[in-house]
Amino acid sequence: MQHFEVNFDGLVGPTHNYAGLSFGNVASLSNAKSTSSPKSAAKQGLAKMKALQEMGMVQGVLAPQERPDIYALRRLGFKGEDHEVLAKAAKEAPAIFRACCSASSMWTANAATVSPSADTRNGKVHFTPANLTNKFHRSLEPETSGRILQAMFANSRYFEHHRHLPDNEHFGDEGAANHTRFCSDYGHAGVELFVYGRHAFDSSKPAPTRYPARQTFEASEAVARLHGLSPDNVVFMQQNPAVIDQGVFHNDVIAVGNQNVMFYHEEAFINEAQGFAELEQKLGQSIHFIKVPTNVVSVDDAVKTYLFNTQLITLKPGHMAIIAPTECQENERVAQYLNDLVGMDTPIKEVRYFDVKQSMRNGGGPACLRLRVALNDQELAAVNPNVILTDELYARLNQWVDKHYRDELSSDDLADPNLLIESRTALDELTQIMHLGSVYPFQRV
Ligand SMILES: N=C(N)NCCC[C@H](NC(=O)CCC(=O)O)C(=O)O
């Protein structure tokens, strides 16, 4: 039996824009209200997907969501025809309106937590959509994320889908951005590391003071329970609150792991030694812990360049590549570090740089843009084949973007009723291309 790690990248939606919605995410706040390019954002994402496919990876595509979210606006009391709802909300509650227009589902590392079948009690691949309660604009995602994932992984013999956790800050869950799986090989039982930012039910425990900790310990525990993971194969570690307060709003902004490698910043965790010893003991083998010291790369540089929001992928046994944003190349210290890293005696042998600047300006790097799903060949054969990137699908999606997406989008354009029509037209066609069925609210009423 063969095993794969499949990366499901978020296809950027037609309303991609910069609205400054994520307090605690430095890039989101500093680029608020700049003009975006949905077309280049989508094309940058597709180019990264294609490159990984050409590197021999199995690459998947995760569809975007319907925005503006007219249903959320109606729930908040805006009435009338769709164009009236848009006009009233944009005028009377512009901040709420902008939140309902976000294309934030593109960061699919936050779509769900996924446990491969080798780790779970019933031998199925488990999915729990993230509730994303900490940010209003992101809390609009889990229902549709769940429907899209069910349309992609539809075979109940292999896949089990859970409902997202209760929509409350106590169970704030940000999905795979705070979850890393270590294993000797993708098909072998691994150890799942859940990293949380605070304890919701114990205020005596450390917590950040400036920016929010989006993931709670209690949420991480609940996901591990739902997925039927054995306590012998799970480790919980707390993020260092001091780095959350410096803009590290998810663990994947300060650490990335793959198989037997953990690439991380010196300041990432509380109780690092204890957590890492537990990881190795539960995995039953040693892990390459590649620690980047503060005096080589500061937390500030890590946040600005997303050195750790890189994808660490296995190209052949013992040979990994780092997929980094071009921001890393443009920072002298980080570029030098990466240059040195590939010469060190670790499984990381090469670095490839990608321009995902449209996403980076909202605080989303290469790793935010993908959801990892480890699958065996039978499970892969049971995945909806129309969501796996082929040369044909790549060409088709590029044409689709050219046909439907705007070159530029400003904050004022969000209230244009044509944008809603354009988005729905595009998504309706996309569900046919990807054989997803009626996953969007406008297709269901
Ligand atoms: N690290 C990972 N895995 N994901 C990055 C998510 C970025 C996203 N940005 C935003 O939602 C900004 C939207 C805006 O401001 O318009 C967020 O903060 O949740």
C-alpha cells in the first residue's frame, strides 16, 4: 500500500480584499483598505499548487466560499432584496459589512483538523471543521467548510466528518494551523501535536495580554477525543504567550513539522523540553528538532517573512524541501539562514520560493494556504477525483479565474451588487467543474 501527504490548497475567492479584520495579525492590520487583486491572488495560489504537483506531490484544491455573506447580514437584521441588504449594511454598519465580504476561507490550514486513518481508533480519516470563533469574519466559515469537505471526502467507509465544536470562545478552534503530525512514514501511526494558546477553564494558567489566543486547550482536547486518538499518540503544548503578543496568532507562524522534523523558533513554546521529550517518547524514535535562535532570526523577522509558515514537504525518503514565500528571500538574515540550513545535516535539502504576496498581505503564507491530508492509495481513490489537481484542472481553473475575477478590488467595490452576482456565477460554475453539488447557500434556497 502506498501513502501520500496530499495538500489541499484554498482557491482564492472572487472577493479577496484587505479589510484589516484580524486584530493580532500584523499584516492584516497594516494593509487594511489597500486595493487587492483577486485575479492575481488566485493565480499566485494556482501557480504554487501546480509547482507542487510538478514536484511529484499529489495536490488538491479546496473551493472558496460564497461572499458577500448575505445570510449573515440578514441574520443581523438587514432586510430587502439582495442589493438592498448590501447597500444598507455597507452604509449603516461598514465594518460588519466588510467582515461579511472576506475571502478568508482561502487559508485552508484553518478549515479543519484532520487525523489520518493510521492514528484513529476506527481506522477512518477524521475531519473536524474549525469553528474560528475568535474573528467574526472567520466564524462564518465552518458550516460551508464542512459541506465542502463532505463533498470532497464523501465515502463513509473511509472518511468520518464531525460537526465543528460549539461556537464559543471557550472552544475556540483554528484547525490544522495549530496541529502537527509526526510519523516515521505517512502510513504508520503517528503522534499528533496540538498547540494551544490558552486554557479557557483555568484562568490561573499563562495567557497573552495584548493579542488574543485563538486556540484553547479545551478545544484541542475535544478534537483529539472526537477523532478517537489514543492518549499515547497525542501531545499538547502551549504556545509562548509572549510571541502571540508579538503577532504569532497561530502556531504555524512560528513552527512547522513534517514526519521526523520539527523546524521551529526558539521562543515558540512554553515547556519546550518536556513537550519535545514526550513527542519523541510517544513516537518511539528521535526527531530532528531544528531550532532557530532569536539572535539569528528575531520573532519580528519571523512574523514579517513567515519563515515558519513554510511548507515542509517530502520529495523522496529523507529528502525534504521548504516551500517559502519570496518575503524570506528578500530579508537578508532569513535568506542567509535558509541558505545555511540546506547545508546542515538535516533532512531539509532544498528551498523553493513562491510569490504569494496577495495572501501574505493578509497574514497568510504558503502553509496557511494548504490543508494536509495523509491518505493511503485506497483512500485517495475514494476522494472526489475532480478536486485533485491535474494539468487539465489547472488550465480549467485558470480560465475560470480569467473569466470571472476582477483585476482590482477596493473597499468601496465590495458593496457593488454586481460583485455578488459575479461571485455566485463563478461559484456555480466551479461546483460543476469540481463536482461538488450544491454546497453554497445560494444553491440551497
Ligand atoms: N496562519 C494561518 N494558518 N492562517 C492565516 C490566516 C490569516 C487570516 N487573515 C485574515 O483573515 C485577514 C483578513 C482581512 O484583514 O481582510 C486570519 O487572521 O485568520
